[in-house]
Amino acid sequence: MKIILARHGETPWNAAGRYQGQIDIPLSDVGLAQAAKLGERLRDVPIARAVSSQLARAKATAEAALGDARKQMLAIDPRLQEIAHGEWEGLLAGEIAARDPDTFRAWREAPQTVQMPGGENLQQVLDRAWDGFRAACEGLGADDILLLVAHDAVNRVLLCRILGLDLSRLWAFRQAPTTLNLLEGDSVDNLAVVRLNDCQHHTPLFGEALHRAL
């Protein structure tokens, strides 16, 4: 099976460094342009199945990636939605750092130890996202291509599992807006990462936007 694991395009809150989590923030004009460029890149790719989070930023990115002729194939799975940041949602990174400096520092330095206040921890995100990922892959043939569009933290925990990394390594790689991660293997439990954080459709080498919030 072949899997294109993508992240949604930029939102206004991404650009501002405001934590959105499961608040349903739409794509910005920049994000819509990024999604359109992703669609151009994938136009001739024979996608057999497509699944996204139900949040508008992921769904709109997936539909743009598929194009008008294929967007009806998109299935929705809430298990792929972004981490629930709980009380942090709607706040700027600087506001969180001022209100809860110890937890915020832990989130940046030891993310696997953090239980979001009123939200989730990374293991909870991985458990539900992996169930969704496995379901999306079920029945795929050797040459079938799956497009899966999710979120920064979701992609990171899935990739950590595939790469055999502890969740403490969450920040060891990046996930740019509308980035592609290409995975290939004979089963969900035997996948190789072919490409990681490939966003060349809209950003030059080493030039991806760095966001301060998920």
C-alpha cells in the first residue's frame, strides 16, 4: 500500500501562534492557496481512497487536493482530528506561557508528559488516531494509494509510531502546512517513510513556515 499523509493548509490562528486544537478554524487565503497547489501536485496521482479529519481546515485541504472530479470520494473520520488542547484553545502561545509556564515548558521539552488541561495527552491522540489510520488502510491493495489529511500533532504521533520513536521525540521533525509524508509497505504495521515533510509544491528548501501553535 502507498499512503500520502498530509497536513492541512495554514489558518489565521496558525499564522498568529494561537492554539486552535479542535476549534473549527477555516483555512486562510494563504492556506487555500497552499491547498490548491497541493491539488495541482496530486492532479495525476491515481488516488484510490481519501480520508480526512472532520475539521474544516483538513476537509477543505483534502477536497482541494482531490479536485472537483474526485472530492466526492472523501470520507470523514473524527479520530483524525487535532489534539484537544482544552483550556489552551483560543490562546496565544505567549498567553499560555505566562499563565502556565511549567506545563508550557514541558510541552516544548517533554511533550509526552503533558496532559492538556481539560484536553488530551499524546498517547490518547495516538490511540484514537492509529485506530482511524488503520481503518483507512483496511483492504488497500499493494498498488492502491490512500490520501489521508490530518493535523500537526496527529501526523507527528502517527509518524513517531511508524518510525519507532518515543513520543518524547514529537518535535524531532516538522510538519509544514499541506506537507506530504509518503509511506509505503505491505501492511499498516510494516510501513517505511519514503518522504517526510515534503512541501516543495509551495515552499523553497528550508523555507517552510514555522508555527508556534497547533
